[in-house]
Amino acid sequence: MSRDTDTELVNQWRKEPAPLLPLLHAFQNRDSYLTENALRCVSDALKIPLAELFGTVTFYHHFSREENGQSKPRVCDGPVCRFRGTENLLDALNAKPMPCAGRCDSPVPVLQGNEVLIGSDANSLKPLPSPLPPPNPGGIEECVFAHIREEGRATIEGYQKTGGYAALKKALCDFPENLVALISESKLAGRGGAGFPTGKKWEMVAQAEGNPKTIVCNADEGEPGCFKDRTLLDYDPHATLEGMILAAYATGATRGFIYLRYEYPDTMRILERAIAEAKDTGLLGQNIGGKAGFDFEIYIRRGAGAYICGEEGSLLNSLEGKHPFPRNRPPFPVTHGFEDLPTVVNNVETFSAAPPIVKHGADWYQSLGLGEHVGTKAVSLSGDIQRPGNYEVPFGLPLKTLLHDWAGGPPSGQSIQAVSMAGLSGGFLGGSDLDEVTLDEPSIRSKGAFLGAAGIMVFDDRRNMVDVAHNAMAFFAEESCGKCFPCRIGTHRLTERLNGSGGPATESEWHTEVDDIGDTMMATSACGLGMAAPNITRSLQKYFPEQVAAHLQSVSR
Amino acid sequence: MSNPLSDMDKPDVFFCIGTNMTECHPVAATRIKQALQRGAKMIVADPRKIPLAGIAHLYLPLRVGSDVALLLGMAHVIARDGLADNEFIAERTKGADEFLEHLKPFTPEWAAEITGLNPADIEKAARMYGAADRGAIYYTLGITEHICGVDNVQSLCNLALMTGNLGREGTGINPMRGQNNIQGAGDSGAVPANYPGFQPVNDPANQEKFSKLYGREIDSEKGITKVTALNECGKSIHAMIINGENTLVSDPDRAHCQHSLESLDHLVLIDIFRTETAELADVVLPATAFGETDGVCVNTERRVQRLRQAVPPQGEARPDWWIVSQIAQRLGIPGFEYESAKDVFNEVCGLSPIYTGLDWDRIENAEYQWPVPEKDHPGTPILHEGEFKNGRGLFSLVKYRDPAEVVDEDYPVWLTTGRRLQAYHTRTQTGRSAGIDYLLSEESLEVHPSDVVKLQLTDGGFANLTSRRGTVKIRVRASDQSPPGTVFCSFSFNDVPVNILTGSGYDPITETAELKVCAVRVEPAED
Amino acid sequence: MNATAEAQTHTLILDDTEVSFHEGETIYEVAQRAGREVPTLCYDKRLEAFGACRLCVVQLEGARNPVASCTTPAEAGMVVHTSTEAIKKHRRTLLELVASENPEATINPLRGFASQELNELLCKNDVQPGRFQGQQSGTSNGDDNPFILRDYDHCISCYRCVRVCAEQEGDYAITMMNRGFETQITTEFNNRLKDSACTFCGQCVQTCPTGALGDRKAMRAESLPGELEKTRSVCPYCGVGCQVDLLSKEDRLVGIQPAMDGPANEGALCIKGQFAFDFVQHEDRLTKPLVRGDDGELHEVDWNIALDRAAEGFRKVLKKHGRHAVYGVASGRAPNEAAYTMQKFIRAGFGTNQIDNCSRA
């Protein structure tokens, strides 16, 4: 195999939009790490100061500055996998740990080069396609999963055969304003966690000054315990593409990016094929669907391992080749997004929901929720549960229905001690709250947690919750970008207080310190990471005071 | 400078020519870098790929000494393509018709032939500057230290006049002063043609005013320049008093310089160090240095600022004004009974129209840029606003001339000289400051890697550098900062006295030496 | 700010008082102007607001969380509280967190212009020392350069150095490596400053609020006796005319700091202005007048003898060769008074214009 020269790599990417990440990946794929020479070439080609580029490269987990760094195996040590063989794999493979890689429904993922292998010990490792959502267990009508289990849905023929791109055709017969109005009317809210009304967002971008406008699909699914976007993209990639194309039509955007997390290399290949198919069919490119003047391109940009890049400001900085710190807000991406121009940033699931809504109407989507609630939510359920996987639930479904009726409850002989909410960001629910809450923000927030991206990890009564909390906080500390003081120092101090390496030993002082740090982090952090991390300690203190007391006793001993 | 430093965030297009600003005026350069971050564009013309060139939108690596050709070529394109500001030309200038006619033969192709540039780049530069809403020219010694220094400056004026880039914010013709108070020295009348405040000596009114003030008849003819004076040493000049200049090392043609100073009957030197020049003096008087004395200095944007004493003078060092006054008093010259720097400065304010509104106390906070023609005047950050001092701006019909020396068979390489960031002038100050050697401990000759091979030199080895006036030995450093066929070094190191080599010619009007161009031979030398 | 924006004046309520502001101002700027003491560590008014330290948080009515006042634009009708009990407590906690990752040390002000900022805030805000104990961040760099100390044990990752190097100096020599608690301020490839794009202008040193970056040259004087004094003057090198503060201890000139309000430089200097001042008190300085003796050598004499001899020489030449034979060269490096007296010496003394300065060198 001939090696591409520096110049060939540079020329391949220099003129492309958002070129930094793909160019770095190209050099790393060639050399198996990022050499000094590679960084000098990239700095020169993209006019990024060398020091800044160096700093940015060191920010990402998966850019390696050590020889052969890329081929060194990386083993998921997420909250679920660590109970399912992480440690053995690390030893056996002489590997490095990596944060949750989004395979909690079929642990344990090992990333080697550009391949994901699955297994619980070194001998059983093999490539394995990601699991489909379990068959619709409640018999309740689904939105984004309605057709995902159908054979061949990932190809354009399969997609079109099952009604795909009909929504786009329908929308193109009407004015963009009416598309925006329909989405607004449906009350679709951002399904990545923040819950901002999607129609409102599209409307703001449509009305904002400045061109070209951009559609960004946030597929940087980095929240531990979340793997719904992976499933959506693996089995129904065209739904997301169609959603993005609809957004482009609604807003007048001409370029789109899918920011895909590094840990999903198989998904990358599936998306590349889907985009090529859509292009060939005239659904991307110029005069889309025969509509004169409707031009839109989609580019995949692969992340490089940084949880914070799921935060939209960081994501946009990362795309632009800048240091991926969150941005100060205001201004917001709807007016000052990618390259400071109006930009829609939505999650995979949000885009996937748009085509069915266009097809079936706003009333239909509203009616999918239970009671007062509107619509559905894909939930990634994993951990100590009989049938882990992605479930699309109507908002308002009781948590216990999902846990026990749909997913079979805890492993036999165990009982559920706690579940995490919003992956890890929402902290834990435990005790009687497990039986009381319904799956919607008002209910869950009333308990001090939040549903967010709806990763739910189940911890049965065998688990030491202080240890679980420590692992969670260590994750946040590891992923804190380091920009704002409360998060950078606070996540680290809380981690130390959970593993006993720092902090007072007396219970009351311990609680005071943890409360003070948590309060200030929640109130003053610059982005959601620092605001959410203390949910871990708060819920631990709330539901498991005896376990905290035992921890402090063991530390003082 | 016609415009203030704070104006440097306003231009749309910078045209930097003959200025290695990041090394010679680093703090001013930071303002350009900031402006570029905000979206301004920059054209850099310089024979060397200086750091500014690296951040320029258009870099023009012209041959040393070919500036006039480039500027004529640009003016040609501006006229040809209708980029001239006809309203400005009509209202504020004189001689435009002749000038536009004069430009006709100077096509970009003609200019390309002389400068070695690509004609398309010359056109592009002309269009960038010509189309700018606010175009600002910045230059330094790379423009003036030529036999055609005046022609160079006039060519820049022509460009600014024809595009209306004068007298407004973010425009102008802005030479950067190289020394902390070279502006103040001129303001104070230390020039052969002007009394303080640039009042011409040949104006009878001025002559009368100063003859009265100074209590004696003063010539109405201007004096000779320093360069001429050095040539006249031992002929018509027999005594000199030199303040704070290491003439021997900083002036061109060192052998000539030494001979001149040795021919004097009497040489008095006022300085802070016993320099090479001091060794030729009859009397050497120790002056106070920076931080040891109060005083006034004027920066490149004509801002009048106070110097203040922080520490006592070393030994018996005395302020320059005190030393000169003492000699004057001993010669019975009246009017030197000053008690302080304040007395002296206030006297200047009283007789200089550009300082009329100032006095020692008013400049406490450095708010004023001269001219300040009356009390309560706010100062003049931008010159030539509304109208030029002399009425209309006059176009000059400049023509290109070759440098005094061009490369030939015997001296086939261009040498150009300049400064480096870490060293100042002859290193009397930077060379005596701890740590500077860590970054720059010796001088070296910047040679393009292809020339290192061609001339059979060794990177890191030594070379003999020979001009018609002498030879110096210097370490070789391969660098693509200098183009093939041109080598560069600074004049800062006494052990590499480059000024032995330079001094091939002088501008006929200013008598500024052509330090930027000289033809040399470069040969390998033993360690 | 242009005239139209300036005309658009709005008001907001700041701590129960109505204050007016211009479009584009941040809450922090409005509060500053109104004389409120809002603490910050990552703020440098020359730099784009960054929002890292969060000390400047204020309570905004209607907002769930406090907002960073430095990055939040003021809006008409806002109701802002700069100093509620809750806000004060958050600030104290933030400062205690910052203090917890720094070694206990008072920093010598010789380290840099802003080096006292952290210490001053700790004192002012009733910070309990020793809270939140744990690991400390930052690894000091063994950089051997003689100008800039890189004592990252004291670094609080406010990024002022990174930003001043990029935004003000335009050198982009400094960067941040890694992330979170492992964040480390460094250069390209984590090397010495000498091997980076650094030009040793010293701006990073002077904006550092903890003295983690220190002026090594000034620090030589840490053990010298005497009070540290500052005297405003102007840099002696090029013509830009940067204002400086001369640092002195008793009779010693020990360092230079840029004047943050210097009109030409606004806090910037270059390597020469910042670090090349030792010449002033160098042993090579001329300290006594010298005259050439009959032996052809220069000899130290007292002022009277030297001045007499200087005058005598001119008198002789005047007599022998006439008044045009005397020539004066003023300096572009000395103050106006030197140049003025020199030209007056020639004009009033000899009635000629035989005077020039060294601008043609």
C-alpha cells in the first residue's frame, strides 16, 4: 500500500469545510500517531498556530502523540462495562481505558485502530454489529423506531420502500415556512437532552441574517449509558439524513455536518454509504428532489474523543478547528454558530423524528405521549437489567413499567437499588422514587434529577454506590474541559472525596464540603457538565447516606 | 507618522514596505497583528521574508533597491484601472495631470522586470491598496536608507495622494521612528535647516526671532549635514561635539569615519559608555542614562512624553543639558543658566509653534501629540486633516534609478543590513543586559540554503564578506528568510563591523547613506 | 464605538440603582463603571472576555443561575444584584477551590504587574485557608531562559497568558495542553520558550494574576533591601514610545513593567523594553569625565577640568578656523533638552547652523 505524502493529505482536505479533524485523522491513520512533522504540516496548511494546534490535539482522547498510539487497544471502562470484564481486558490486552463507548447493551467494546471488537475477555473479542432495539414491547406506537427493525432499512431502497423520503417530497411541495410551522405545532423538543423547541430553533435560523447557514447533527453521543443515536444511525441512517435535509429546506441552510463520536467507526462507514446513496439519488447536492435552487451537502466529521464536544459550543469550536472549549452564551448558535453564522444544532434523534412528523402530522406526534405529555423518547437502558437495549417510550410512561414490564426487571435474585438518569448527568434515583416517577421531565425533575438524553443505567443491590458515584465523578473530572474554575477544580475535588484521597473524614464536614462544592458548581459552571456533575454526589447523599458513612469510616480507618 | 498608533486598528489595508516591524518596532507590530485578526488585509513588500511577510495576504519579495519601480507600477495600475480618488485629487492635490501622464510607461510588466516580481502580484497589490476604503502605508529605513530614499518616500506620497489615503483615520503615510527621541531631536532644532519647531533658518522672520532670542546674529544659510561634516573633518570642520552616538560603529564606511574623526583638532563626546568612538575623543563626558534623569521625549506619533528619574546617576554622570550648558557658560555664551530640565523644556515651548500649547506640567499625562498651537488645544493626532500645511499635496514625477552599486562579476551578491529583535543598534545597551546573549550571542549572515551550496559555504561555518570597501568575517546561517542572491546581517555586533562594507552612496537630498544595498562577494573562510 | 451606538443609551437596575449603559457593554463593565467591586481572575480588559473564573457572577432576576457578568451583555431593563449572600458564598467557595490547588505562598510583587491579584482577592473575601484539600495542579517547567519563570505550581489556568500572547501580542506561542485538572499551560510540543514562537515580550508575565509566570530579571532583586518603588517613564529603545514603570529598590534599578495605560503600548512591551535595562547600572558606565593626556591616553579628571578643557578646545578652533569649523551632533537617544541645548550651543555660541542629529546613522 502506498503511503500518501504530506502534500497529498493536505491537498485532499485543505479546501474542504471544517478540515482540521479529518486532516488530523488522515495523518494519524497514515502514521498511527500524530508526528511532530504532521502537526507542522497541518499548522502550515490550515494556518493554525502550531502551539494552538498542539494544545488542541492533546485535548482529545484518541489523538495520539506516541508512536503506534492509534493501534494500541482501548477498553471501555464505563459504568456498565466495568462490571463486565473491563479490568480483565485491560490486563490481557495491555490496553488503555477509555470512557463509555456506547455499547452498554452489548459490553465490552474494545477499540483497536478503526475497529470495534466486542467481548468480555480477550479470547471472545470479535466484531459484532450493534444490537437492534428489542421488539416493541409495549405495543405502543413508536415514532423514531417505527420502521427501524425492518430488513434493509439502512439502504436507500429499503428506506424508500418503507416510506422513507416521502416526508421530504411532501415538504418540498410546500413553503419552508409551513414546514417550520408544522414542526413548531408538533411541539417536538430537542431529544438530545436540553429540550429546546425544535420548531422555534429552525424558525430562528430561518430568520437570522447571514449566509451560508448550517445544519449540524450532533452525533457525539458521549454520555455514559447512552447508545440510542448509534442504533438510529446504524439501522436507519437515512432518517437522520432526511431530517437534516428537511431542516435545511426549512432554514435555507446549504451545508450540513454530522459530528460523529470517534468510538463509532462502523457507524461512520454506514453513514458514508448512506450519504453517497442520497447524493446519487439527487437527495443531496444541487436542486434536491428536483427543487430548483435547493442545494445542500452533508459532511461527516469524526470527533476524536472528548465528551465536552457533545456540548454545542464545544462541538462548533471543534468543527471549526479551534480548542473545543464551550462558548459563552449569548450569542447562541442560531445566530452565531458554525463560523459565526446561523446554525441549527440538533441531536440525531431529533432529526430522525422530523420525517415521521411531517408524514403523519403534528397532531399525530402530540398524541404519542401519555396523558398531557407530547411525543416519545428513545431510552437507552442498560446495566443490571434482564433485557438491556433501546426502548422508545411515550413520555409519561412509569419508570417501573419500563424496568419491570418491558425490560424484565433485574437479574433474578437481585433487586434494583438505583438507576442513573440522563446517562450520568442526572445523578441517581433510588428508594421509593423508583416506583413513583414517570418518564418525563416534570416528574423526574421533581426528584432532583432529569431525564436528558435518557440513558438509564440500572444498579442492583450488589453494587457499592459510593464506588459507582466515584467512577461517575472521575468520568466528569476526566472530561472536564478545564476552562471554568468550578468544574475543573470541583469535579476533581469531588472525585477525591469519593475515593477518600482528599477531604475531611468527619461526616458532617464531609457533607458540608461536598455540598458547598456542588452548590457552587451547579450555580456558576459555564456549561452543563459542571452544572450536572454534582447531581451524582447530591443523589448519593440523598439516597445512600449509610453507604457514604461506611465509606468515610473505611477511609478514616 | 501622519496618523497615531492607536489608528492602527482602523485600516482595511496595510501596505508595509521596507519595515521589519515585528523586530524593529515590535509593539507597533502587535497593533497590526490585532487588526489582521479583526479582518484587515496586509501587503508586505520586502526583499526578505520577514515575519510580517508570513502573516501578509500578499507578499512582494522585491529586489533590494527596486522600491520606486514597484511603486510606479502600482500607481500605473491604480490610474489605469480607475482606482484613483478623483475627488480628493481635484480638491486637495496639485500636478495630477502631469503625474498621470508620467505614469503611462510604467506598466506592471516594466516594474516586474526591475523588481523581479510577478506582474500579476503588482496588479493585485495596486488593486488591494487602491480599492481600500482606508489604506495605510507604513515604512521604515528600508525605504529611506537608499540613494533614492527621497524618491521612495515621494513615491509613497504619490500613492496616498492619488487614492485619497491621507488626512483621515486609518490612512496616512507612517514612517516608524527608529530611536526613542529622534523625533524630539528634530523638534528641538537639532537639524541644519530648521530652528526648533521646524522653523526654517532661511526665513528672515525666524532668523530675526532667534537672533534676538539668542542674543547674536545667526546665519540665514542652513548648515551642512552630519554626513557632509564628516567628509569635511580636517578640511572645513575642526571641532565636534557629539552626544550619545557611537558614530564609528553605526555610520557607514567605518574606515572613512575613523579617519575623519581623527582629523579633528578637538572632539568632545557626551555618552554613557566609553564607546569605540570615545577612544578617538579629546574629552569624554559622562551623561546620565535612562532612569537617571528627568526630561521629555517625543515618539513616532509626535506624542510628547515625560521621562522621569528613578535612581541616582552612576558616579558623577550629569544630564546632557547640564553638560552642554556648562561648556556654553565657559565659553561665555548667554542663556544657559538652566536649573532643571523643566526650565529647558519650557523655553522650547515658548519659541516653538508646534509646542506653544504645552509646558512641563501639561505633558504630565502624555495626552498631547503636536502640533499644539495654543493653550487648551487638544493636540493633533492626525496630520493633514482638511488641508495640507502647504496648501495642496504635490505629486512628484519620480523615476527609477539603480542603486549606487549593482551586483557584477566581482561582487555578485546583494547585501542588505538591518536590525534584529533582541539587539538594539550597536548593542551598547542590549549587549550589556543580562540574558540577551541567551537568545542572540553573535551576528551571523543569513544566506539562502541554495546559495549556501552554490557559494560552497557551510551552514554554521564562516564566510568572508567583501565589498569594494573592505572585508568582514562572519558566521553563516542558512535561512530562506533571505532570497537567493541576497544576504543579510545586522550592524549590531562590533566584532562583525558590517559598516566597513556599506556606504556605497548617499541620497543627494537627505544625505542618508545607502545602508540597505551594497554589492558583495561571499567566500568560505576558515574558523 | 461609533456615534450611533453611543447615542443608544439604555438603563438597567444595578443593586437597586438605575444605571445607564451603551449597547455592547457587558454587565461587568457597567458594574465597574458604577463602582461596584466585582472580583475576577481571568479578566484583563484588553482581552476578549473569557468567562473562566466565574468569580464575577451576579444574580440576574429571572435567570435560574447566576451569570458571569464579564460575558453577559447588558440589556435594557435587567435587574442585577452584584453582591447577594448567595453570590458572596459562591465567590468564597470558588476562591477556596482556587486556593486549594495552589501552594500557600505570598508572591513577591517583583514577579509581575498583576502577580498580587489572587492574594488580594483571598484576603478581601474572607477565604478560609485549608478548605477543599487535595491534589494540586500544574507542573513547573525547567525552562532555563533568563527572562520568564514558569512556576506552574502557582498556575490557576485562567488562560490570561495564552490569550494575551494570541490576542494582544499575536505570537501564539503559549497554549494549553490536556484538559480538566490536567490542564497545563505550555508551548508547542511542551518545550522551552526559546524553541517556540515566543519573542520574550513579557506580556504573559505581566498579566499573570498569581505570579506563576515571573519576571526572572526583576526577581534577582527579591533579597535586596528597601521598598519597591515605581516610577513612570518611557522606554529608551525604538520610537514607538512605550510607557514603562521603572522598578527600583533604594538606589538600584531592578526591573521594568509596562504601563497598562501607556497610550502607545497599552501594557505591551518587547524584549528590549521589558528586559534590556541592565546597561543603566552596568559597571562599564562612564562615571567620571575623561580627558586625553599628553601620553595620548584618556584619564579620569574632575568635572571642572574636563569642562574647561572642552571649552578651551572650541575656543581655539573658533579662533584658528572660524565659527563654521565647529560642528554639533545631537542624539536621537537623549531627551529633548539635550538636543535643544546642543543646537542652542551651536546657534547662540557660533551663529551658525552647523548642527545635526544622528538620524542619518
